[in-house]
Amino acid sequence: MGLSDRRAWQAAFLLIARDVQRYRLMMLPAILEKVTFGAAAVMLYANGRVAGSLVAGGLVDLAFAVLFALAFRATHAKA
């Protein structure tokens, strides 16, 4: 993932934070983004292909994925 991709996701996270109800469905791809990086980092670390500092970032992303999932569940779709 390039620098511009990361900046785009950071902008998306800020949008979600500003109006959780309106951008509730954006949490689903945000969860996917966090899980894919976190899982990849953990798997690469398990195979000895990356440093521990990268897996630490991956674990943080997995924690954020859980928090996004909890926030998604806590917010309800508008009727």
C-alpha cells in the first residue's frame, strides 16, 4: 500500500469519526482494511519475514478492526 493509499484511508477514518451514523457503512471496508494488514503482518512475522515492530503495528490494526466492528454493531441503521 502506497503513501497516497494510507492518506486516503486516514481521510476516510476522519470522515467516519465526524459522522458515525452517516458513514456507518464505510466501517465495513475499514474493518476489511485493518484485518487484511493485521493478518498479513502476523503471518509474515510467523514465517520470519518481517521485524517485530511491523507485527506490533499489525496487532494495533487488528485491535482497531475489533473496535470498528463494535462501533458498527453499536450504531443502528436509520429506518
